[in-house]
Amino acid sequence: MTSIETAVAEAFRAEWGQVVATLIRITGDWDLAEECAQDAFTSALDRWAADGVPRKPGAWLTTVARNRATDRLRRAAVGAAKLREAAMLAEPPDPATVEEFPDDRLRLMFTCCHPALALESQVALTLRTLAGLTTAEIARAFLVAEPAMSKRLTRAKQKIRNAGIPYRVPPAHLLPERTPAVLGVLFLLFNEGYAATAGADLLRHALSAEAIRLARMLVTLMPDEPEAMGLLALMLLHDARRTTRVDDTGDIVLLADQDRTRWDGDAITEGVALLDAAMRRERPGPYQVQAAIAACHATAADAADTDWPQIAALYGSLVRMTPTPVVALNRAAAVGIAHGPEAGLALLARLREDGQLAGYHLLPATEADLLRRLGRVDEAQAAYREALDLAGTDAERRFLERRLAELSV
């Protein structure tokens, strides 16, 4: 990859959401916004090679995308209304109309998370538009087929357009009805940055950083919402370990082997304080429970000091609040460490039977680890091979290959 290609890729990760969100605000056309934003990034490959990378890539990309949208609207104009719409693109927003939270990405998130849309559609549409995740990446996050996710996204955009859903942060009394979807968006956005579903790299730091930034804004917007605080705490506690999760070559470093002296102590302190503040509200929720699990890891002096029985108990609470197959898988892994591999494998067998995690590489990977610990080498090798066939990132595949090689010695 050339230096210009690298610069454009970095700009995409950092600026895509802002560029698209701004274009949606000024055009009201979701498809046009995405197409013109994509054109701007394509143009950057040629223009930056000739003129150099601009001092403010985001501003450059927004200007180019806005000009493309202006041209498109003018060509398609069939009356005065369209011409006025095109003219608006050249005008800066009126400062008098700027809301208390003027970030276009926050407005976009609340627009996508309108209750007129199904919850999964709200989350999926925001990930596509705000984070620039591909339809395939979102489909993997939801464990559904890519064509089905593509149809879901198309229907969601059509519904927003046809229903005239406003592009704004709603008034305070309407915030609670959108909170679950907004939190879900931020959680999945952070997760895609923390553990990518596909590609060469395990980590996509720009996505995690954006999720944390928006979560901070949400906590400010909703200071009495404990789940917002719990989610921000969860992100900070996980992100505190970011620099130790892969080595210099990009290979995965297991939690037990990470250098805890390199963890971000300030982030851990802030995360624990936020969790404590959330729990004082006495309205427990799944993000607070997950933050409590992350805190068990982050505050342990070393791997041996980790309170695995407490973590397994917390996962028991979480699976009752959020009975999803992925949560059940995490609980099985924790039980396998806290109470022995046989106990974990018994829980995994139930997940195998219901088939909801078919094609999800962490199911056979978890089985393989528990089988390895029991000395059942042949079965562990078969499970590692299955996981290797399903893994989405190069870092995960290299890790599974190392595990498989260790068993073959």
C-alpha cells in the first residue's frame, strides 16, 4: 500500500461518519450522501497524489462530497424546489439552529435509532452509515446472511425517507425510548474496533475511539442513565488493554500473557469510577454487568489473581438479562475456567445443539481450548481446524494455526 493509499484509508476510518452525517443533514438523501462521500474518497487517491495530503483531510473530503452532491442535485433538478435544495448545500448552517450537541454524528445516530424502525434495523443502519462498516461486516455482527442484511438496510433508509423522520437529537422526554438502540449501536461500533470481524488486523482503533467519544457525549446528554455510564465504563476498561492485545507483529496476545504494566491505569480508574456511579443508581442492566466483568480482569494484580468464580456468576446474571447465544458462549468459557473444562463443555454442547452459533468461529475455538486442557488432543485439533476455517481476521487465523501446531508436536 502506498503512502497516499494509507492516508486515504486512515481518513476513511476517521472521517467517513462525519462526512456522511453532514451530507445527510444538508441533503436529506441517504443514498446520495453515501455515494458522494465514496466519490470524495476515490477522488482523494488521485488528487492527494498530485497535490499532497491536505492539512485537514476531513474538511477537504466534506467539501468535495458536498460539491458532488450539488452537481448531482442540479443535474436532476426538475423544479424550483430541487434548485433551492441544491443551493442550500453551498450555505453554511445558521449558528442559531445549532443544538446543544451539534455533532452531526450524534444527530445521525438518533435519527437512525428512531422507534419507527425495528431495533436491529436501527443498529444496523447506524453502523453502516456512521461507521462505514460494510454490509458483510454488519451481517457477521448480527450472525445473518449478507443479502438479508442488505435488504434490511434498504428498507430502513426507505422508511426514514418516507416517514419524514427528523434529523436531530430528540427532546429530553423522548430520549429514553431510543436509549437501547443507541447503546447497542455504540457497543457494536466499539466491538468492531476492538475485535474486527474480518480483515488483516484484529484492532481498528479509530472505530473504538469514535465509540468512546460518542459514549462520553451520550453520558453528558443523559447524566442519570446508568446503562450509558455502564457502557462507557465497559469501553474504557477494555480499551485500557488495547496496546497489549497484539504484539509488534500483529499477533494475538492472550489476556493471561499481557503485560499489565502497560495497561492504561487512568482509563481503568475512570472506568471503575463510572461503574460505581452507575451501580449507585440501583438500576442494574447488561452493560453494567459486562463492565463489572471487565473490571474483574482490569483490577486483578495478575492472571492468577483473577476472580473467575465471580466472573462466571456475573455471566450467569448477564445471560438472564440478555439471553443471546454469544453471551451463553462467553458464560461457558468462564465456567470452564472457574469450575473445570467438563462443566464448560457441557454448556457448549447445548449451544451446538440449538445451532444458533453455526459458522461462528469462537464456538469451536472455545471447545478446542477446553478439550486441549483435558488432554483430548485429537478432538481439540479437529475443533481448531473448524475454527480456522471460520475465522475472519488474519490475526485470529495465525493464533489458531499456532495452537494447532502446538498440539501437533
